[in-house]
Amino acid sequence: MADLGRMIATKQVSPVEVVQTHLDRIAALDPKLRAFITICPDAALESARAAEADLVAGRTLGPLHGVPWAPKELYSTKNIRTTGGSKILADSVPADDATVVARLARAGAVLLGKLNMHEFAYGPEGLNAHYGDTRNPWSADTHRVAGGSSSGSGAAVAAGLAPGSLGSDTGGSIRIPASLCGITGLKPTYGRVSRAGVLPLAWSMDHVGPMTRSARDCALMLGAIAGYDPADPTTSVLPVPDYGAALTGDVKGLRVGLLRAHFTDAATPDVRAAVESAAKALEGAGAVVDEVSLTHVAHVATASAVIVASEALAYHATWMRTRAQDYQPDVRERLRLGAFVTGAHYVRSQQIRALLTREVDEALARRDVLLAPATPLVAPVLGERETTLGDGPSDVRAALLRCTRPFNFSGHPACAAPCGFTAGGLPIGLQVVGRPFDEATVLRAVDAYQRITDWHARRPTAA
Amino acid sequence: MLARMEISADSLRRTAALAGFAWTDAELEAIRPAVQRLVESLAELERLPLGAVEPTTQYRVL
């Protein structure tokens, strides 16, 4: 995105050319990948022509002027349907843009369309019975999942159908598809980015963030969307730093804690080796690496499931009474589980949440960032239910969520980025976790890593 | 709170009804294994010594 923005600003390419090229790629590749639910060619070209006219007249809106992007299908978009990947909202057309969509429009970005997702964001595989399952571009022919719930965002960015996207992340829904598709995805601190106009899954766990090819592009998008929003009372009044300026490439003296036990040690051998290698690469660049474990993380899966099931059922209760048959089966089942959780269970889960948050804070009191796998496994095959991790057999869904949801629980910023490939050519994802509202250091660490490796620059051959 | 026990279709039906949902026997039977797993996991949470821990009620918004 940063490169495209520069090329547009210096008139090496026109916004119309850039948008048309992306629309052509979508037409050629999306029938196989199923990354898009709605494509908006006419509106995109009209916006691109307006951006071009502004440039010719000497008016520019900044580094995203004329740069195309596409949001996950749960962001409200004025006069463009917003289905949440569901049948229930198939004809829902919002009257207004979500805050972050409006902010990107004001920054000059051009919306290409809306991206596929697990129905109502309630699943880490990225499955959708209504609009088709998104295929992983690194292995589209063998039907591997793109990861979810922001599956279309992961596939579209990896395949070059859109240079950037906004996903949402309740248990890992930005970082899981970023990991499985070999791109860079940032879940900011809870409260850093407005959720106004974004369909909720679980209010206290939902985060909004960028999915791009590099930390530099994440920084660019985050700078455009972050900051207080009166329409979202959970947003912070803290000033938004210049994230791009933080990307110095310098990690000398950066204190990095490699998360062991539940995280790196439980990953498959390929993933574990790649993450350990990434830690060594950062060490080679001057970072100081030690090892750390989190004890309370063992209870996060249950406590997180309790909170998400309770909040999700609260949002979906009316439809679950009147249109339950219109949900895809796995989502309907997860929503039903919320009926069997009591208020006392919810509060107990919030107690565990407090313990974990404190423990992560303590780990970061002596370190600048923590390092872990984003996912402990690479992209599973569609329909695969069981897998084997470093510490034994696991349900695939639980395995996908394992390393990411602790930081939805605690609200810390966390970024997934590629750190290697398996012998079969599937991407492996690293996760960098930082202190609350210190996305700048997280992005600096990932950017520094991306300056000394080229994993993020690789592209799927099928795309 | 639900104690550790074998979950019957009847107990599922009663709990769902209390929450305002009228699901069929087939629908309840379909989710019974998942509810059983959930209840067993919740029983583990019950055993944790969390008494004095203040639950998270705000999300660090500054």
C-alpha cells in the first residue's frame, strides 16, 4: 500500500490503472478463491477517477490517496450490503459507513468490495455455507482453509486481489488468517480503534485492525483508522503516534520474551523451528531474547468460550428464536451453547481474565515484546477435525485459536507475520505481542524482522 | 451453577426453556455432546481458587 501510494502520488501510475488491475485480478482469481462476497467495480472506478482528478488538480489526501482496499463483510458500508457472511442479513444495506470505513475514505483509499468471512465471525476456519468457503491461495487446489474468521481478507491480500484489508479479531480472526495465508495482520490494543458500525461477535473481546503484506502497510492503515471515536465509548483518548516514524529498523537492545510451554513448545515441529529461528534472527539484529511462560493461559480456552458464547448469544438471541434455521450449522451450535452458561460462569471467566491480563502485564514489565507462534499449525485441509500438536492430539478449531485468544482476553496488541514455510510450501506465522497502546514497538519489531527476511515478500504461485 | 453430571435431554430442555429457547429434541440431542464438554470444562473452572480476584469489568480504556 505504501509503495502504491508513493507511485500514485508521483504519478508513475494512475489510481484508475491500479484499481482496474485489481478488478481484473479479482475477476480472474476470485471464482476459485471465493475471497469476495460483494465486488463494487463501478463505484471503485468512479472513486479512482475522482482520486485521479484530485491529483491532477494538485489536491492529495495523503499516502493512501487512490490506493485500493477491501473490508471484511461485517463493516457497515453506506449503500453497499453488509451481510456479516450470513443469510439473515443478506439484504441488509446500511445507511452509513462504519467509522473506520469513513476514515479510510477520507484518507483517499478506494473500496473494491467486501470480503468473505466465517458466518457472523464465529469460527476460526473461515467457512461459509452461504457464500462459499474461502480457499487458501497457497493451496487452493488441495482445498486448505484460509483461516478465519477474516478468511476473505487473508486470501485476498495474499493473492494480490487487494493490497490491504480490515479484519476483526475476537479470538484470533485477524492473526489466524494472516498466519495461514502468509500476510501481516495486526490486532491493536482494545480501545485503540473504533468498532462503531462493525457487527459484533463479543463486545468485550472484539478488535478491529489492518491486514496487509507488511508491517509498514499495517502502520499506514493503523495511522488512518486509530483514535478516539465518540460513537464507540470504549475508544481511548490517547493521542495516535506516527506509526510509520517508529519503523526505524533498529531493534538493538529490544527485550524479547519467547513464550514457551502453551505457545512455542506446543506447536508442530515446523512451526516451533520457524519461531525459534525468528527469535534468533532478532537476536542477531541486536535484540535481547529470553524465555517466559504464562501459567494462567491454561484456563483461557474455557473462560474465553464462556465470555464469547454469552455475549454472542445476547446479540443473536432474537434471531436464534425466530430464524435459527438460517444460521450455518456450526455457528448455530456455538450460539446455542451460550444458553447453558450462567452469570456466575461469566464472572468467574472474567476473574481468570483479570489474572491473565496481570500476568501478561508482568511479563511485559521486564520486556518490550513477547514472541510466539500465531498459530501452532499451518493451514488445515477443509473438513479436517483433528490434528496433532507438539503436546498431543487437538481439535483443529481449538488448535487454531490456541496462541491468539489469550491476547483478546487481555487486550494487548498482537501482530502476526510470516516467518517461514513448510516443505510443502505452506506459510508459518509468527506473533509479536506488546504493551497496551504500544503498537509502535510491535510494528517496529515486525518491520525490523521483515527487513532481514523475505518471507513476507513471497507470493503464492497460483496467484 | 451446573454441577458435574451426565447431561440429559430433559435437563437441556429445561435450561434452554429458562433462557427462552424452545428447541426440538433432535436439536437438543445434536448439541448434547458439546454441552457435556462445556459443563466438564466449567467444573474445572469451579475448582480454581479465584475467590478474592476482582473480575475484569473495564477494559483499560484511557
